[in-house]
Amino acid sequence: MPDQNKVPGASEEPQFDRKQLIKLVVELGPLIVFFIVNSRFGIFAGTGAFMVATVIALGASRALLGRIATMPLVTGVFVLVFGGLTLWLQDDHFIKIKPTIVNGLFAAILIAGLISGRLFLKIVFGDVMRLSEEGWRILTLRWALFFVFLSILNEVMWRFFSTDTWVAFKVFGIMPITFVFALAQIGLLKKYEPAPSDGPNAS
């Protein structure tokens, strides 16, 4: 029976686009502010602006979407903690090692889940993705190793390149790399998708 509350001919696509746009702004907005302020006023001013922009972005997410996703929230807390240490001690090493620690933490959580039999990706995304148990295990391992890779890559970038190069890479490099990696998992998702007669998370 048609939904009488819907306007005939109306499309839900703009709502989807708006939601995705808000998520993108929440993730990219503070990074772009960080890049711009750092390029003009230096790493410490950039760090302060990054912290303020992160708080605003998380608040906007809560106000506009009704919730704050787990990963942006965890990342935001680390931005405030390590950004605060950077400004307090006037030592930019703290903000530079933040991505290493955050990605290492995500990797450790996923690996610990694999060892203990708790597939955290399945817990978080099980309602929107259909995979066999083996598929979830492989996907979890791949993302764990990817987070390890990001941690190592961040260490290389801040230790062997200039601060401006590190900031530019953090803003314009990490997300494209992550996007390409996510696209590369499509084959796995198709291979381990359960048959239509199986449950959403059938083994």
C-alpha cells in the first residue's frame, strides 16, 4: 500500500545527499581549517584552529544528524587531548603522533576482536552489510592491517618531511588512500555475500 504521507513524485535522494554532505563536512572541515591556518600562521595556530573546528564540527553533527558517529568522536577526543598538549608544551610532536596512535588504537581493537571472537566491524555494520562469518573475519583483518599501514605512513611523513608537507598529506592524502582501499574491498563483499535465502549475517 502506498505511503500516504509521501508527496507524490517526491524523491528521498536530496535527504540522502544532505546527510552525506554533512558527514563529509564534519570530517573534512576541521582538516581544511588546519591546513589553511597552518600555511598562514604556523603549526601552533593551526592546531588551535583545528581543535576549535573539530568541536564545532562534532556539535554540528549532533545538531543536524542527531548523533555523533563513533570514529569521528574518538578522533575528536584525541585531537583535543593531543592538540592541548601541543599548545601547552609548545611541542608539535604531540599533534603529529596523534594519527599514529589513533590508527594504532583502531588496529589493536580490531585485532583483539579477531582473537577473542568478537567481530567489531560486524557489530557496527552488520545491519547494512551482508557477509558470511569468514567474510567478516577477512574484512576485519584487512582493515586492521590498513590501520597499521596508516600508522606507519604517518610516522614516515612527520619524521622525514617538513611540517607543511605532513599537514598537506594529512589533509589531502589520507582520505583518498582510504577511499581507494575501501573500493578495493568490493570484490570481497561480493564474494562473501550470503545467498538470498540466508540470514543477513549467515555463516
